[in-house]
Amino acid sequence: MKSRIVSISPSNRAHLLVLLGAILLGSYILGLTGWRTAVLGGLLLGLPPAMIVLTLYTVASGSGGLRVERIVAGKPVEGYYTPVILRVKAGTILAPLLYTIIDTPPPDIETMETPGSPGVLLPGSTGEGLYYVKPRIGRRRFGPARLVLSDLLGTVKVILEVTPEGFNSLTGYPSRALTFEAPELKPVADPYAAPSTHLIRGQGTEFYSIREFVEGDEPRLIDWKATARTGKLYVKELRRESEMPLLIVFTASGEAGKGEPYRTAFETLARAVYVLARIMAERGSSIGYIALTGETPVEVPPVKGREATPRLADGIALTPPPGGEAPYNLSEPIVYARRYIASRGIAVLVGDAAGLRRASRTARALSLMGHRVYALTISNGRVVLAPYSQTTIGGSGRVAEA
């Protein structure tokens, strides 16, 4: 646990004790009182400095002194209040201390019952503060917590700024209620039904491999070049595009994170990604995910089957909202595709218009690798999925529907 002393200040009570001690000592020096008065005056003079030394010793004792831990209970889901516990543990302290702990939740998160009620710390005891946060989708960081300490007499007040152990970020998972009831998400209920992108038809449309002809194969699937070269009948094997591996690349500019809470472009697109992944996972695709909205990429290796959607939800929850100057290391999706996707697949670039324009070289590289590249963005207030091309990213900042 990292800590920093913000301030150390004696209270008015400490000043009164020092003044009273000085008066008693002065009366003894003047011969007005006896030695007992001098002893009492000395004790009153030394009490505030002793309390300061005691409190500083407690703070400086490291793990044996004070430890602060932050716990986010349960699985945070956007829009639903989640409890946050701040736990203070006391180790080798020489006397009881009064404490108050105040947390700093993410600035754009609604809170309820911020902890601030005092408690008493005894050696080896534990104190807690509880409050509630209302998460938003993605990962947002907590700020440092403040721990206010004082002795039981209230003679000194020490304010510590601490970085608690445990959770230092709040991850918000997609809410089914917000995801499937939001009107702007309805256009992606079946994203491959766009008028000019009939991607799923019959046995399949994507070339997969060739094999020898067997009885029952359709003559239209015969590969005449391979047949002429080998002297044997060979047929093409096709596969449905929905069975192709899906790579989701989340790239968005800082503007996507601005707007009304729970309705920003970033949050709306994150929910659309969740819907898209559910649909494609049900159709047999493996789902891979990489987000480029923070200082470092968030990666989820391709997963197929029942685990695909929960793993993708984990990736979305760990994706930070785009900042004003995110690094946008746009070579990472290329490295990811080369590492995990051996054959041709589908790549969906997700973001606002500015983010998609910035990712144009990435889209071109993925296309040259043989992947079909699409753009998932917001146009006229609703989510749109369309083939990515330079012509679809217009000067108006919108991706046109294909």
C-alpha cells in the first residue's frame, strides 16, 4: 500500500492543553504551586507532541501499521448499484486511534453513501467503510483514498493519501436490459442482413479447401483446374461466412467517450459488440477481441462455443473509455491477426468516424491479409454495420449503409 502524508495539524484542544501546561509550570516556577502541579504541567505540555509521534509511528510502520484494502463486491453491471468496501486493518499501533476513510470513485460514476463515518482502531482490529457505485460499461479508475486519523483525545489530526490494495479500477459489464431494449441497437439484431452483403446463404459462400469428388457431391462444385492438373475429380469445399473467425477491433477517438452517461458512442458501440459476438458465437464463429482505447491494448484470444460470449464480456468490461490522446497503436491488430487467425476471417472495426478514419491503414492491411473488413459505427443515432472502405467513411463523419 502506497501512502503519502497530506497534513499533520494539532487541534484547538492541543493548543489549550499546551497553554494550560505552560500556565501550571509557570505557577510552579513562581513558587505559587507545588511539584505536583509542575508534573501535571509537564504532562500537558508533552501530550500533543507525544500523540503526533505515536500517530506518525503508526503511519510509518508499513504493513505492521495500517493497511487499506478496497473491495468491489460481486460482478459490476452497468446501471446497477454495486457495493464498494474500504477495509482498514491495524497492526502494531501503540494506542487506539479514531479514523475516517473517504474514497475517490471514478469522476464520471454516480455514487451513493460515500463513506465518511468515523470508527475506532484498536491494535489488530479492522474497520470498514461502505458505499455504492453505479458502474458504466468499460473500465474506469478509482482515485486515491483519504484516511483521517486522530488520537482519542483529539489533539492531533493526520490526513493520509493512500492507494488501497485490491481493486483500483471499476469494470462495468454490459447490461442485458440496456443492450437489448435500446432502440438504436435494433439494426444490429441480424447484422449480416444488409441489402448488399448477403453473407449467409445455403451451404456456404467462402472457399475453404478442395478434396476428391465423392458420390453425391454437386457437379457445380467441381474444381476443374485441380481436376485437369491431377487427372482426378476434385471439388471445392465451401463454408458459411458465419463459421469464419471473427476479429473485433475497438478503435475510437476521445469524442466517443463524451455525452450523456450510458448513452455515449463508446457505450452504445460496446453493447453492439456484445450483441454481435452473441450472434456470431451461436452461429459457430470463434470470437477474438482487441481494444485500442487506452494506454495498452486489451486482448481476448479467439474463443469458440459457450465461452466466447462471457470472455468477450470480460474484454469489454476491461476496455477503458477513449481518452483525448489515446496512443492508438494500430499495428497491434495486425500482430494479433497473424498470431491467432491462420485462415481468412472477418474483421470488424468498431468506433466513431474519427477512430475509423485513423484505422484506415489497419483496415487496408487486414484486407490484404485476406480478411473481410467491416465497420461498426453510429450513423444518424443508430448502429450501422457496413463493409469498410474509404468511400464509406465520408467527410460528414458517418459510415454509410451499404
